[in-house]
Amino acid sequence: NFKEAAVIGFVAFCFIIASQMLLSKVTLKWRYAEGSFSDKRIDIVSSAVNGLRTIKTYCWENQFFKLCQKYRNSQLVMIFKGHTIN
């Protein structure tokens, strides 16, 4: 009776550890992807700030806003996927 409970507990423990390892790998992959989207968005915003006079001269505000919004939405998708796993 005690041996059966110990075996069942050990198997459950091993299953939980294995699933945690798998979920950690998946989450890490999504966090790296999230970071790359964030880097792209930050680069775009930095270039927009540096070239603000050019952007204003040629009326490119909407295009830069749409581009930043696209990367932000991609980043949010990755954030939500990561939080769904956790």
C-alpha cells in the first residue's frame, strides 16, 4: 500500500518536472521572439525621432504610426502567448 503510493507520487513528480521543462523551453522561445519585435519597434521609433524633420516635411507621420503599430501588435501577440502558457 505504501509502496504503491510512493510509486504513484514519484511518477506524478517526474511528469510535473518534465512538463515544466517543456513549458519553460516554449516560453523562452516566445520571449526571444517578443524581444526581437520590441527591438524592431524601438529601432523604428528611434529613427522616427531622429528624422522627425524629414517625416514632418514629407507628411509621413501616418506611415510611421502604422509601422510602429504593426510591430506593437506583433509584440502583444507574443506577450499574450507567453502569458497563456504561464
